[in-house]
Amino acid sequence: MNTKTLENKLQNIKSPYVIRDTDLLLDVAPGERKYVLKVRDLPTDDKPREKLVQQGPEALSINELLAIVLVTGTTKEGVLEMSHRVLREYGEKAIIAERSPEKLAAEMDIPLGKACQIVAVGELGRRFYEKNASGFSVIRSAKDVYDHVNDMHNLPKEYLRGLYLNTHNQIIHDEVISIGTINSNIVHPREVFRPAVEYNAVAIVLVHNHPSGVVTPSDQDVEITNQLVQAGKIMGVHVLDHVIITKDAYKSIDAEY
């Protein structure tokens, strides 16, 4: 195979883990600034609030519902663009479980007021619905973990998430513990066990994604898991498992299963 043929083949290879932006762009001439379609550009019937009134909440996507909660965007991005980015980068289940506006604002680069609105909506949902224990997800295997965190499968960075369980293996709290770079994550035991103490959890299942697509745990993954298992024994909180996930696969480090 000659060099030119090889270069052509390499150019046609596309990474399956690239998060592509789906914002609508108006036609622009070369060299001009692209214009992102904003709420005001949409037909009246397609604007989130008008759509909610006319068709009911079930007709709206999660992105549109969050845009209504946020009300407006910022000078940097419109409200639809912001809601899309936040959901894409943080994960739907994780963001609704987040309780710290300061943490959310810092990690998502959004105003504190916007973060407060999101956290308030999540708290309303918990108070209205989570009193019914039968509605809790039950985690009994690594496959249950993989299915529960389906919103993490395509995240562009490494996210470490904790699933905090009661004695019936029901999730009583779900929290993003830390967000790393594309290939690394820093874990502090105090951040892992603080929610366990706060919510009286008896066990933790850790889960983090490998954006690279390699599901095999690294030596560092195994070492950190062992350290957390030992710390959990001292605190009386079982670290049941640490599950590595990719878009299409998962692997359990098998802490105590």
C-alpha cells in the first residue's frame, strides 16, 4: 500500500466517541462567524414554553424542559445551547441528583443562579417521588450498574460516580464524585464517603467511564479501589464494586461481589 493510499484511509477513520454538536447553524459564507439558532429564531409553536402550553410536558425533550427551567441563557450561549451542553457533559441522571449549586456552577461554567434552579428542580423531584421506596433502582450486579448509568456511556471526560445503597441494595443517592480530564481522574476518599455518611448508606458501588473505549481497568483503578475498600471497612461502609464502563461494554473490578 503506497503512502497516499494509507493517508486516505486514515483520514476516513472516525472516532466513535467524539461528541458532536447538534446545534442548528444558519448558512454562512467562508470566514464569517457561525450563528447558532436561538429560541427567538424558532417558529412560535416550537419554542419550549409555547410548546409546553399547547402540547403538554410530555411533548418536550429533556433539553427543552431544562431550557424552560433555566429561562434565559448568557452572553456566551443561548438557553437551548446551555441546556444541551450541561445535559451532554454532566449526564441526565447525575445532574438531577446533584445537590451542590456551587459545584455544578463551577464544573459546568454556568452562573450560580442557573445552578440553583437546576438543584431546586432536582430537590422537588426527590421530595415528591423518592418517598416511595419501591421506585428506587436496585443494584445487584455490574450489569445493573451499566444499565443505570446509561447517560454516562458517551461522556467525553472521565466521570467518577457513586451509587449509595441501603440494606436492600436500593439506590438512595446517586452522585458525581469527580470529573477528570480525558484520561485521568483524581479521587479523594473523603469525597467518596461523605455522601455515604450523609445519607446513611451501608454500601457503595463506584462507576467511572473510559472515554478511550478501553474497558480494562488500569493498575491505578485497581489500586484506588483496594484503598477505598480498606477505608470503607474502617468506616463500616462496604465498597461493593467499582465498574468501568465504555459505550458498549463494562468490566467489574470485583471489590466484594
